[in-house]
Amino acid sequence: MVCPWCGSAVDPNRKFCCGRLLVGDSQPVCNLQLTVAEAPSLPPEEYALASDLTLGKIASKIPVLPSIAGMFISRWSKPVERAKLLGDGIRITPRQSPSLHSILVEAAARVGVPCPELFIKQDPTFSAYTMGTNEDHVIVMHSGLFDAGEPDELQFILGHELGHIRNHHVTNMTIARFLANGVSGIVEVLALPLEVLAAPLVVALDAWSREAEKTADRAGYLATLSPDASLRALVLLAAGSRKLMSEMNLSEYLSQREGLNTAQAKLHLWLGGYDHPHLVERAHSLVEFIGSPLGKSATRKMSAQYGEARRRLEEDQRTSSGSGLDSIKCLASGSAAPSFCRSCGFELSGTSGICNVCSTPES
């Protein structure tokens, strides 16, 4: 076996070489803008954590709270937060940062959800999140993460957030965020004191949320079909620095997880208000998934479907007088999409005749 990164001969049983992941036999695929019918997504049951599926069902059966919380979020919290984003953020559209919008459309097609609204919020921290309800939601990405992330890493990040939508995590995650931040409005609707309900509920929702994050990471990986890009994105969140990435050794980073196998560390995670797993735990869990029978099966299915999509695209390009990309429909609107650059695959805009992403002439 030869390492695809450095060319060295390595043992077939090894998972790492030169600090990079060797597990997984898929290659990154081209940026096709697919129709809804052509989008090769998988149902959650084919990749989600069993514990996430189980705990999610339990959380959805909490008496009264989810329905009241959903009403509270959709009628008050989400509209207020969206108004703030419209006022102080940037809404991403085909005409506003078309390169990022193209990444969103592609990730949504692969995960299997309609394109949600995406906002860039001015914030130097590396973060992205989805708020709202399972039916009415918006994705927010901090400007610091957008500036530091490479396109394939951003596709993983967006795929992760879209995975929350696909797996119906959004309402329960928003409830957990409210309760963890001490917002008592939902509980007051029930005429119950916050201290009676909030503490045990927060612990339970946090436990489920940590499992949900790992499922969303799997969705992010399937949105890229690139183990390297997926893990680079997680390490970038941990490092908080683009400069560190050039010398980052993945196997060395994953070894940090060994220090978390103590009773004190586990107790702190459970009772310390953590609604996300530690990033090193998320990276380790994703490595295990990619190399597992479930992960390999999901990868093969997605790769095969995208191989067929590429074959159809090549056939269309051979038989059509124009670019095959010109006739492909956008998942976000269902209408005919604009033309796309033949070189980088991103959406073309303006009348300059030159792609504003890679500077390739349109003709």
C-alpha cells in the first residue's frame, strides 16, 4: 500500500502516515449542482449513531415541552434572532458570496435537505450553528471560520449543520441551548419553577446532544466524501488557527484523547454543561466511523451514486451543444440554475466573462 500523501510504502493495516488518515478508499468528487431527484443522499438510519436515534426518540416524547418549545421558538426566538442577522449579518444567496452559496447547495443535495437560509455573522471565533425548529431553521457561520476554512472544510462544516436538520436535531438542540443559558421563558409557559425542571432536563438533553454531534459529523463527511477534509475541519475548530494546520499531525492530535479516560474527566463532561463532545473525541469517533463496516457501506453507496452522476454529466456534455452544467437545476429553488465555471465548478455571476472564483475565462 502506498500513502497517497507522501508516496511512502506503508503497512495495509496502518491508519496513519505523515500525520494523515489512510482509512477510506473514496476520492473527493466534483462540485455538481444536482436536481432534487438526482441528489444521492442516504437516510439517517444508514449512518446515524444508534444512541442518537434512540435518545432523540426519547427526547421527542418529553411531555408537552417540545411542542410548546417549538411554538415559542418559531413565533418569538427565531424571528428575533433572524432580524438581528438581517440587520447585522450577511445573508448568503446566489448573488451574495456565490462561491459559498454553491458549497451550501452542493452540501444540501448530498445530505438530502432543501437549502436553508445561511448567514455570516461578524465574529472572530470559529463556530457555526443551526437555530430554529426542525421545520423552520437557519444556519449561522461566524466570519472567523469562513475566513480560515478551505472550501472542502467549509463543505464539511455546512454538511454537519445540514445533518442536524436532516436528523431532526434542531428543536431539541435549541431547547438545550435555552436551558443551558438560563432562559426561563419556555418553563414559565408551563407554570413551573426553573429549578424544578431545568437541571435534570439539561443533563439529559446535553447527553443526547453530544451523540447528535457525532451523527452530524458523519453527515458532514458524507457531504464531502473526503476523510482528509472532514478531519482537517475538526482539527481547525480545535486549533483556531490556519497557521497551525500546515504542521498538524493528526495521529499525534488523536492521541490526546487518552488523557480523557479518567473518572474525573468523564464526570466533568456529564455535569459540566457540555452539549458537545470534546473535539478530539469527535475526531476519533469520525475516524472509527469511516473505517467501520457501516461507514464503508455509506461511503460506497454515496461514491457509486456520485460516480453515476458524473457519468450522466459527461454524457450530457458530449451530446449537448452547450455546457451540461447550464441545464442542471439548483436544489434550492428547483428552477434552472445559472451557468457554472468549467474549471472550478462554482456558479458564474456578472458580465465580465471571467470566473470570479478561479479567474478562468467563461468561454
